[in-house]
Amino acid sequence: MNLPPTNPVSDRLLLMPEMAVEMRSSVKTVRRRIQFGKLTAAFKEGGRWVIWRSALLAYLRAGGDHA
């Protein structure tokens, strides 16, 4: 279930290239993390992978793959 962000003014949906910039990785790495279930907050919207920026930052703060 994809809940709306807690603060819609400061939060926004990121596309896969924007996720890669935030994660300082490649789009390919982001795609793999989604496919292998490591980045579970991402969801498809109109055929494109998106994620709330706050959810991505929470994932990174928790250690990403190292959590």
C-alpha cells in the first residue's frame, strides 16, 4: 500500500534517474535493488518506477542494503 507522504509540501515523487542521483549510484543499480526487493517502497505509476523522496531517504538512513 502506497501511503501519501506525511508532509506533501516538502515531499515529491522521484523517477528512477532521480533515485540514482539521491543514492549516488547508477540507474542500473536502482533497478536491481527494486527487482531484488531491497527497495520495497518503490512502485509503478504509469509504467514508470517512482518512490516518495522521504521513503528513499528513510531507506538510505537505515543503511540501504546494509540494514
